[in-house]
Amino acid sequence: MPKRDNISMSVIRRLPRYHRFLSHLHEDGVTRISSTELSDKLGLTASQIRQDLNCFGGFGQQGYGYIVDQLCKEIGEILGLQNQYKAILVGAGNLGQAIASHMNFQADGFTLAGIFDSSPFKIGNRIGGIEILDVQELERFCEREKPVMAVLCVPREAVNEISERLYRLGIRSFWNFSHYDVAVQFPDVIVENVHLNDSLMTLCYQIKNKAQQAEKES
């Protein structure tokens, strides 16, 4: 079955969840699973899972289910994890250091090639074997290594200048932890904005809402 055009981002955003869960199943020695079993564990309907996967072709067999390792690899190929796109990280503060230290970039389709900061107290240190370079070396490094993605962990007041420099250097993809929407300034870029405060406030609302419902029911 051919891949369908114009696949919605809601489908795309579920694929990493499928991939992560199937990876865990494979590590646990599970070789085969049905869409019904997947739905029970993921909290989605079996129909939703089948519809999502059918966007990319035929997977599994009726009455037999999915081969875990094979489906995991195929979803990884759909996501492009095999491409190992070259990335850099700008801003080696607490958040940047945590991301560089604990994120498995290679498992998620990227190779972290460089880390940059403006602080003389950080420049020259290493995170995961990668030396923190002076942000003034950004142009020379990018011209040589040609990264395609940048992780932005800089303060809001600095992100405008940094994103302009990176854009001039040809970078059009950003994993953005700064409170500034790069896409507003550069509409042709690909941006994944990560707002931790938004997530925390959303959780706060859900706790409040659940408490209010409990009070009404009591």
C-alpha cells in the first residue's frame, strides 16, 4: 500500500510514541503484538493505531498482528532516524548541559556535533566528550561541519541574534527551548518549540480541575 500524501501532524506526533513503546517491547523480548494489545497499553483505540500505520503502507497481518522488531525499524525509517542529521547546541547553561548530557541524540536521528556558549567559565569544558566552543567560532564551525539543526538553550534576549546568525549560516531547523518563536521571524524554518512552563501550567490546571470535580461530587 503506497504512502498517503498530506499526512496530518497529529499522526506524525504519535509515531515517536509507537517507536518508543515498540523499542521497549523488543528489549523485553516480545516478538509479536496485536493492534488490540497495543491499544490497551497505549491508551488508543486499535482502529486509531491501524489508521495511523495505514498512512504509510501495510503493516502486520490480520489475525497475526505486528512483528515488533520489524515494525519498530519501519517506523524509525519513516521518522528518518537513520539519517543522523548533524546538530549543534547553543547555550551550555544548566538546561543545555542537561540536554547534551542526557539526550541520546543518535537514537533520535541526530548527531550532536558541537556545543557553544559565550561564558569564559564554560568554554573549554567538555560535555559527553564534546568541547564547549566559544560562540564566536559559530560561523567557522558551521561552514566546516554544515549542521542542519540547532538546539537553542539561550535566554530570550539572546535568541533573536543567535537565530539570525544561524539562519544566515543555512540552518533551517530548530529545537527551541527559548521563549521566542523563531518561525515568526523566519517563516520558512522548521521549529519544534519546547515550553516547559506551558507544560507545567497545563498540569497545574488539570490538578485544579480534578480537585474541583472531586469537590462537586463530595
